Amino acid sequence: MLLSCVAGALGEYLKSHGDDVSGQEIRAMVPVNLRPMEQAHKLGNRFGLVPLVLLIGVENPIERVYEVRRRMAALKGSYQPLLAFSLLAVAGLLIKPAQDVMLNLFAKKTTAVMTNVPGPREKLKFCGATLEQSMFWVPQSGDVGLGVSILSYGGGVQFGVITDSTLCPEPQRIIDEFVPEFAKLSIVTLMLPWGE
């Protein structure tokens, strides 16, 4: 749902710059967790990357949510995350120039890197103080011009955008489009028929 709102926000941002986004898509690399739930407590990362094609030109937020969900489910069930994990593991053993070549293979096939991390539902406490807000930045490399970080934490959502300043000098304008997209989705969802 949140990635769908990001797609809508990007579409609105581009429209505000005079671009026609009808029928347009962008490719975003999205990390997929490969660690089984019974090993969730272990330290370290174990993820693969999948190229999710986001519909930035679809006006109907419900249609966009279902399509993002369908595409993400298909990618998670494929071998792509495991293959990407394997390639990244091999890249870590190579010399720097070879690593750059492998990373550029990913970078040339994508416009953005996006991640949606579910954090704790309750706010954490540390030394008696409540951690009110937390944020991270999605890892980026190569010529990828857009990074989107989404973190659900303590009943809220933190949404961060980092951009290539030449391509998008005002990333705050993308962030500003996120809340209206979420509101649009909420309103349309409430208007749908309720099950019995």
C-alpha cells in the first residue's frame, strides 16, 4: 500500500513539472528479506533485490495498490531475490573494479531504490526515555537518482526521499505529495462496499 502511495506521489510530482505520466512506469529496486522468521533475531542482513515496476501514471489508487501488490507477490515468489543475493555475495569477494561492474548492472536497470521496513508497533524505550522517531536511508550506488525509505514505527510511518540534486533539486516536493496520495487511497477505500 505504501509503495503504491509512493508511485502516486512520484506521478503527481512529475505532473506538477509538466510531464505526461499516463501509462508511464518506473523501475525500482526493492530489497526482499530472505531470512526465515525463525532466524529473525540474528544480526546481519540477508536480502535480495527485485526490480519492481511501479505504475506512476495510474490515477485510481485502488487499481494501483492491487497492481503493485500483484507485481510484488510475483517477484517475491521468483528466484530473482535469491539470485541477486548470490550476485551481491560474489561481488563482495571481488576486487573493487569488478564490484563496480556488477553494481552498475543493477544501477543501469533502475530509476530508484525503495524499501519499506516494518518496525516495532510500540515505541521503544532506552534508559527510561522513549524513542519517538527513527529513520534510516536506503542504500544507493551508481547512477540511481532516487532513494525512498519507508519505516513503520510506533503507530506511524516515516517517509524519506533522497535524490540526485541535478534531477530533483527539491525532494521535499515528492514527500509533500505522499500524504495526499495516502488520503486519496483512504477515502476511496472507505467508499468501497463493505463485506458482510
